Amino acid sequence: MISKLAVVETSVVGSGTRIEEFAVVRAGAELGNDVIVHPHVVIEDGVVIGDGVEIFPGTYVGKEPKGAGATARSLEFDRRVNIGANCSIGPNAVVYYHVTIGENTLIGDSASVRERGTIGERCVVGTHVTVGYEVRIQDRVKIVDQAQVVGKSLIERDVFIGPGVSMANDPLAGTGDFDEERIQGVTVREGAMISVGANLLPGVEVGERAVVAAGSLVGRDVPADKMAMGAPAKLFRKINRSQGGRERREG
């Protein structure tokens, strides 16, 4: 069903798909079967949406990056977005061009996903989360409300990033002339957990299954299976995981 009040310029609309009033779907977009496009959604050309996806009101898919003369970074991107089957995109989210999102992934309310990024399958990108440019997020990652994943970061599978986590990628904090080679994203390895309100500085790597405690300031790498805590963070103890998913921590 396509509302008479919607603007639908594409001819590629699957069976059972519903486009509600005041939505705009541009020519060149492709919508699969059983897609739901709620009111006031904008879907640009080059966007491919898989079967069973639901996009809530006010969301913009296929936003073109704009520097507006205020940014020094070159904005290079392809005019494409691929959203896998059975994803849910919350109200007022913004998905830029040159983004791929895997199947069964939730993009929360007012989240922002910048260009040249990938998000894997069965991920959660929570409310007001910002995902910077050239970020790679693997499968089954959970990023909770108001966290920030800085540009050029790598988040491996099964990582948990708690609410209010912040990251940085410029060692000069933007005080010098922009140099792409200087920019260092954060790497979080498989199974690691970053707790609420932690801050990770440029180039930091958090090892497999490591834990960063709440409110920590991390300026150096955290080895696998270690806990870091404090400001500045120090290695606190080794983490051993016993059977049944429970953790045993030893000094």
C-alpha cells in the first residue's frame, strides 16, 4: 500500500510494502518485500532496503555528507546504502551515504551513522548513538544510548559499549592543521566490554574479552582478559571466565 500523500519516484517496490503519508522515496531506491516506511521518512536514490525492514517517522536514509566549508577532511563517498533484511530504523535516525547495515540490526531513535561505515548483523546501535566515518562494526555488537564511536574505529564481534562512552581519534584534539594520517580510531577486540561513561583516547586498543570499568580514562592499550579502571586507567586484575558464563576475577 502506498499512500496518495507519499512521493514515490521509484518503481522498485516489493510486494506487501507499505509507504505512508508524506514519505519521500527517490528514483533509484529499491525496497524489498514487506517493508514499512512510516510518515516523513526520506529515502534517497541508491538506497537498497531488504525485506521486512521497518523505518520509523522522520528518518533520513542516504544523507549526503556536507562540509559546509567548516571541515578540512575530504568527503569521499559512494551514493549507496544497503540495509539488510528485518532491520529496524528508529525515529529521526540519520544514515549517511556509503553505509552497509547487516540483517536483523536495530538502529535506535535519533542515531547517526556516518559515511564509509559498516555495521554487522544482529547489532544494536542505541538511542542518540553517533557512529563516525569509516567505522567498522562487526556482528552482534551492542552500543547503548548516547555512546559515541569515533571515526576510523574498529569494533569487533560480540562487544558491549555502555551508555555515555566517548572516544577520541585526534591526538592534537583538533588544534593543528588536519592530517588524515594523524587520525587514529579506537580498536575494541572481540568480546570486550566498555562500561558506562568510559573515555578512550586516540589509537587505544582494548583486547579480547577485556573490561573497561565505568568512568575510566583509557590512554594506553588494555591487554586481553584484563580489567582497566580509574582515571587514568590502570590494569586492575585478570578476568577468568568459568563455565556457565559467570566471571571469576583474580588479582
